[in-house]
Amino acid sequence: MQKYSQILLFILSFNTLLNAQKGNDEIIAEVGPIKVTAEEFKKRYEFVPHVGRHIQGREERLKAETIYSIISEKLWALEAEELGFDTTAVMNYSFQAVEEMYLRDALYQKEIKSKLVKDPEKYTEARRRALVYLNTKFLLADDEEEINRIYNELQNGASFDSLLSIRGEAVLQKDGPFQIHFGQIEETVEDSVYSLEVGKFSTPIKSSDGWYIFKLISVTPETIKDDKDIQNIDKNVRQIVEAREENKVYQNYYKSFFPGRKVQTNGEIFWSFSGKVISALENRKKLSDVEDGKTVHLEAEDFNKIKDQFGQDSLELVFIDLEDDPVILEKFLYTFAFEGFYTASSDHDVIRGQLNARVRRFIEQELLAREANTKNVKNDPEVNSDINMWRDYYLASLYKQTLFDSSNVSDEALLNYYNEKRTSENLATQVNIIEIFTDSLEVVEKIFNEVEKEIDFKKIAQKYSNKRVQNAVIESGYFPVTSRGEIGRIAGSLNIGEVYGPIEKENQFVVFKVIDKKESKDTIPDSFDDIKAELKKQLKGENISKKMIENTVKLANKFGVKVNEKLLYNMNIKNYNMLVYRYMGFGGRLLAVPLTPTFIEWVEPWQRSQNDLP
């Protein structure tokens, strides 16, 4: 069996796991005014994968790595706020998209979930239906007039089988009766069919795909082997009944909330926007060598180009005129980029239709977010905690970017670095990896599904990797683990054959496999110019790492850090080993918790600095 890391990726519902947890507001760490609760720590430990989590006795180290990585993020967020980063476009629009998603979800819990009524009789009837399969035949018509004509013929003595034999739907039933089981068809259709006696046919039934007349041929009991089968049936029954009830409440709310609201969209801006998107899709299709009929995904650089093509004056124009507070184009574009866009069509009219649907959805979600604000759902402690968690993550990312941007390398420093490398006799760990870059978590899910099936990782990379990233190089070649930032550091901790990911890097997700490791001395060419570009990357990486450590130590001393180690090491943590999605009410999903990279290199210098204090 192919060996890959014990970090298996599972995309599961956040709520499923959260329901198994008990809230815990004990404080596990204090970072200046920010308090990290035990509940936040548990989520951020359990809902992301960890290298070596399966190794017995490593749990304490992993707990420490997690809490101190979270603390570093909080420190960066505090400094970013002091520097005014909370007013940037990223915070005003990209983070706002996350915040509004949580607000809509809280509104959904209030207006939909809390109003569900559990009727014991529905569960009883549902269980009765779940214990049998109905073997049926059906007649299908596109309109009500045709189905009524067929029904009249049946009532006047026409043979059901004779009518079926001369109709197109007979092809769908040539292999035998059409079998129906509880929960597999629309509830209104199911109600009619399950009320039939064997040998009888139904009245015309309207469905989403036409008009039906069903005839019940026979009934087959469900096969039950043991108590586990009974438990599974009962669980399935509860899920279906509750989902149907939830959908009814949702549909009623939807129908009562949106009618009568005045909304106007600027058609000229939409036409310009759709034209730029179509052009970006055609360009992306060529760059990524996508075959006709295959899905084309816009990437981060495509969204940036679309935005830049408008210019700042156009970005500030009103795109959607809502009552009280119009939406400017810039906000819509940031939300559009946040959600992503893809299509398999090359027809311009079809694409414009898809974009028009996205605008409609944006309007609906904007109205729901505003309604959530009027209901003060943000005051809920759990909602507020989750929003603040993501706010800190976004602020920290902005601060980290300033460290990257400011880590310039002078020619003199680079030459000195080159001379040191040439004269050094130290051995360094080098790794060779195959890496996959993508901007889609759906693609990440597919990657790990294929890894589980033991498909060759190089073939997976060739299939899914974003070809515009890393100059289309899938196999990295040997590089020192001290370079390539988070990727190099983690690759150095893995064994040959192990797969790790995803890591978020420059608006991309990275999954990689270590295919070889070695200890060797750097071979430096005699010509400085031959290696100047590569050395510059390495030196900049080392400078960034050093600056991150030094700045985090300073920030820890500036704001103050306290960790409740007793609570930390005695906390009961589950080893889910998974990456978890949170599905939000009224649509949308995102990771249950931020993907915060492990960063603990600052802790030891900080602890030494504490000991040096008078």
C-alpha cells in the first residue's frame, strides 16, 4: 500500500462535530486584551490536520504548537489593528464577506432552526415507509392537459401497461418496475404513492420534472439483519423528516421575506463586468490549456485583473441600488472573488446568465445580512467569538504580508551570503517534492480522494495543479528545508512518501508529497550570476523567518502573553485528523476554522527574553 501521511482529509459538516462538543469558556491563553477560550482552542486543534498526530506521546507537543501558533496570530492581529490595517479594503470587503456569512447563519438559526416543530406522528409514518420498497410503474407527461387525458383513459378502462408500452417513458422501465424508497422522491409525490393499494394507480401528481401517474405493482420489505440496521434506519428517518420540515420553514420564510423589496442594478456596469469576466475566462482557458467543454476556474490573479481594469473611480460607482445603503461595485467584486467563479460553457449568453444569477444571489445575501444586523444576532457570544476569530486571522495575514514586503535583499548582503555558502562545510537537509497548487478546496478534496485510492501522486498533480503557479513545475527538485518557508519546514519533518496539506500560500492551497530527502552540502557554482536569483530567494526566506521571530518576540513583550498550561495539557482532545467545512444557513460554506500555519520558533527566544527581564 502506498504510504501517505496519517493526515487524511475529510470534508465534513462542522455542525455534526460541534454538536458532539461541549462549550467551554475557560481561558486557556491571554494575549494582551484578547482571551483565547478553551472552546476556540479545541476547534482549532481538532478541525485541522497535524503532522505526527498519530504518534503516541506527541499530543502534548502538538497542543503547545497549536496554542503558541494561535498566540502568534493574535499578536500580529493586535499590531495590525494599531497600524490601522482594520480599515483596508481587504478588511472592509473580504473579511466582511466572512462576517456576513456568520450573521446570515445566525439569522437562519433564529428564523428557521428555532421554529422547527417535531411531530411524533410524522416520525411514525416515515418509519413505516422506510421499512418497505414500493415497486411501481409510471406514466409521465409534460403538461397537465396531457396527463388528464391519460388519466381519463385509465378511468374508462384502458390498460396501464398498454398505454405505457407506446410511450417514451417505457424505455426507463424496460428492466423492471421503478422502485421507490422513503426519502428518495419529493414528499408530495411520496405521499400519493405510499397511499396506494397494490394494483391501483394514482391521480395525476405534479412534480418538478412533469406530471406523473404511478401504479403500485408490489411491496418488498426492507432487509433487516440486526439492531445496527434498525438504528441506521431510525437515524435516516430522523434526518429526512427534519430536513423536509426545515425546508418547509425555509421556503415560507423566503417567500415572505423577499417580495416587495425595491432593488435596481446598474445594467451598464453589469455589461462591462460580464465582458471582463468572459475575457478573463477565455484567457484562463488558454493559459491553463483547458479543453472545450471542461470547467474553467478563474484564479486570484484573474479577479485582481478584473478589478484593476475598472479603475478606482468606477469601483466606487453604485452597482446595486438597495434601499438606504447602495452597494458599490468594489464590494460586489471582492465578494465575487471571495466565492470564486467557474463555468464549463463558452457561450457568452450562458455565462452572462450565470453571472446574472450570481448578482441575484448577492442581493439576496446582502438583504439577509442586513436583516441579521437589525436582529442583533452578532450579540450572541458564539457568533461574536467566531467572527472575532476570523477577524484576527485576516488582520494577522495583513501584518505578515508587511514582513514579506519589507524583507528586501541588497546586492552587498547577497554577495556576502554567496561567499559564506561557498566556504561552509555544514551539511543541510534537502528535500524533493511533488506539489499541487489550487485555489479551490473542492479540488483539494478530489486530490485526497485520489490519494486514498492510491493513484500515482504525479498523475494527480498533472491533473489538478494550477499550471500558472511555479512556472508549471510539478516536481520541485532538491531544495534546502530552510527555504520555501512553511513548505520547506514541514517537508523537512515528513518521511519519504508522505503527503501533506493543504497549506494556504499566496491565495492558493498547496498539497505536496515528499519523494526524497538527503543530507548534503550545497554545491555553489563559481559564477555568482548563475545562482544569484536562487540565492536571493533563499536569503529573503531566511530574512523573513528571522524577522517573524524577532517581531513576534517584541510583540509578545509589548502586549503580554499568558498560557494556562495546566488547562492546556489536561484538556481532553479528540484526534479527528480532518479538515472540516462549516455549512452556513442561507447558503455558503467555509472552513470551520482558519488554516493557521504552525509557528513556534519565536517561543524559546521570547521565554529567554522573559528570563532576562529584571
